[in-house]
Amino acid sequence: MTKLPNCPKCNSEYTYEDGNLLVCPECSYEWTLESENENSNDEKIIKDANGNILQDGDSVAVIKDLKIKGSSLVVKMGTKVKNIRLVDGDHDIDCKIDGIGAMKLKSEFVKKI
């Protein structure tokens, strides 16, 4: 039996084939195996809160106060971050913030400057 890929929308492992379509019973998403292969070859595009495309080395500003887990520090709104690095995962951006150090940020909380 062939292992079918997880649902690209909700990551459910209970996908099944229906003709040439793959179907997710949990979220009702339908897709083809060809589109699955095409999407895996594309680079992920990361956008800021305003919809601008981010690239490695860009400078961004934080758009809201962000509490740092495990610490009493807060990254204040308007903090400028230079020379960002884009990564895969839940937090899209690796960076260094003056006075705080190395951080991971989500792209939805920054805007490009």
C-alpha cells in the first residue's frame, strides 16, 4: 500500500484517493498529486504584515509589542531590525535585536522599511 501525503492545508494524515484527486476528510480539501509535486519545488515566499515580499538582508520594524517567553523583556513596537535571515518553520525570521540578542520572529509582526 502506498503512503499518501498529508493534507497541505491541515496536515491531516487521513487523506484518501478519489479518482485522480486526493481528499482530506477532516477539512474537505481536494488536490492532485501533480500540484503537490509542483508546490514542493517552489520556494516559499514570505511576506510582511503589509504584503511586501521579504528577502534575506532586509531591514524591518516590529509593528506591535512582543513579549519574550521565559523573560520579562519586551520587544517594543517600532524596534528596527537589520539584516534579517529567512528560515523555514513557524517563526519565519532569524535576527539579532540590539539589547536583546538572537531572536526568531513571525513575519506577520514586522513591516519592511
